[in-house]
Amino acid sequence: MAGDKVSVGRDDVEYPGWKWCTASNGCEGWIPAELLAQEGGEAIVLQEYSSQELAVEPGDEVEVEDERRGWLRVRNARGQLGWIPASHVCL
């Protein structure tokens, strides 16, 4: 949630610019660095964000809603929303 404080862990070596973060409620996930105001090992989340990934199959059609550092936030035909690697999409 925007304004929440998170603990910042490791950087993603495969997708630079993503940081592994842990919220106070124990939820963990990758967050793009530009959505964090980092203060040492902690950061404030700057906008609403979900790290939910979405399972897709070859041939699935998706609508792209956001793009960040090699990943796309997409919505499938059933209305589900999540992130997939941009390398898995033919535009």
C-alpha cells in the first residue's frame, strides 16, 4: 500500500532495478526501485502496488496495463491482473 514502510532486501540479478521487499505483515515480493523512497535498509512505498504474477499459456490474449524493467502488468480475458515477463509476449 502507498505509504507503507517495507524492509528492503536483495536486488534481482536477472532483472536489475527490482528489490525484494518485506512488509510489516510478512508479505514479500519484488518491487521496482522507482516505487520506493529508500532510507537505508527500509523504504516507503510511493504508490499502490501488487507483486502478483499471472500464469498464462501460449496463445492467451492479455491487455498490457503497465511496463516496468522487463515485466508487464497485464489483465487476462477473465479479468485477472498480474505480472508476466515481457519476453513472453508477442506484440
